[in-house]
Amino acid sequence: MFDDKVFLVSFLSNVVVAALIVFLGDQLGVGSQMSTGVVVVLGIRIFSNAAAIRRHLFKA
């Protein structure tokens, strides 16, 4: 079942987390030093943790 609140909160939080990952990666210059697999796994874990925090805080 589609819920507008869940969609909006999820979308906005994922955009913020993605922007932070890109910003930090650019600032640290780790793009050339880390393998793609490590970046993908790290990103998945960050998004899943952020989603759990979001669900806890916003009940969404």
C-alpha cells in the first residue's frame, strides 16, 4: 500500500545521504583508491542504517 508520507520522507532522506556520500568521497579523494565493491557495500550499509534511523524517528 502506497503512503505519501513514507515516500516523501524516504526520498528526501536518501537524497541527503547520497549527497553526503558524494561530498565526502570527493573531499577525501577516495574515488581512485577504493575499489567499486567497497564503495557499493559501504553505500548500501549507510542507506540501510539511515533508513532504520528514519523509521525510528519519523515512524515512517
